[in-house]
Amino acid sequence: MKGGATAFGLRFSPILNGHHAAAPPLSSGRVLVLNQSYEPILICSVKKALLLLFLNKAELVESRNGAVIRSVRAAYPFPSVIRLHAYIHLPYKKVELSRRNILRRDGFACQYCGTRSAPLTIDHVIPRSRGGNDTWENLVTACIPCNNRKGNRTPEEAGMRLRSVPRKPNHIVFLRNFMGTIEQEWRPYLFGE
Ligand SMILES: [Zn+2]
């Protein structure tokens, strides 16, 4: 990596600390941020994490494979997980009820047959014509064949079973599902492993 990031007037360039573990470039590295309670709350850039560490707003919990970031005066572990010193009361942003978010919650899989390949629609578990509402609990992802087969019936009437109980997702579910690649060091905080 050429150059490096600059923060606080210091120039950082990730280098290897003995071993041949690759230090990810600062620009692409991602850091898991834990609340004071150790609850994962968001993902931030390495630069932002360094800022929080330098400002003493957070502490380093896990670093990446012995990689270090070296400044003129010192070397710092490459952050992978940090924990905020203060507890942040999150307004627990409501996950918006939308077609896209129903699909995301359901992992883009039909909740009746499990397919991910057929075109997907949104099914009212209790049909709208029968008093079913637009709620997280009553909307599920269904492929077109399953939706057609079910028609204007409840799953019981159609002899179809939902693969999981539809629930309102919280932000942690979305964090887990949508953070993309999960760094090894994050797993204990995300999955309790
Ligand atoms: Zn289906």
C-alpha cells in the first residue's frame, strides 16, 4: 500500500507485524462498533475508529491478525472491534415496513417453499380481503407459484406452512444480515460464539 491515511496530523501506513498476515488497506477496512454494553451497533471505517480511539471515546477490543498501523512515533494495532466508553441510547430506529425490507428480513427466499430463484412477491398471510393487514407479522416473501397456489386463502386452508414465524425485525437482525462479509474477530460479538 502506498501512502496511507492521515489523522491528527499523523501519517499512517499499515504494515505487517512480523507475520505475513495481510493488513487490509485503511480505506477498505471496516470496524465493528460495540455499545458500552457490548451490543453491536454499527460498522464504521478504520479512520473513524482511529478517531474514536484517539479521542478516547472508545477502547480497542479486537485487532486484526497482528496487523499494525505505524505512525512516525508509534505503532497501533489495526482495529477490528472497538467498544464505546459511553452507553449510547439508540432511538432504535424503526426498520421501515417496505417490500424491500420484507424481502431482506426473509433472506430473499420464499417463506413457503424456500426458493430463491423464482420471482418473488409479497404475500398477505391472512389475505387482505379477509381482514389481513399490512404488518410485519402478516407480510411474507412468497414466490409467484406459491402465491398463486395459496390464492385468497390462509396457509392452513391452503395446506401450506410458513418456514418461519414472520416478525418485526430489529436493527441487530439487519446488522447481521446486511453487513456483508463478517470479519472473524466480529463473530463472538454478533453470534455469541
Ligand atoms: Zn414458493
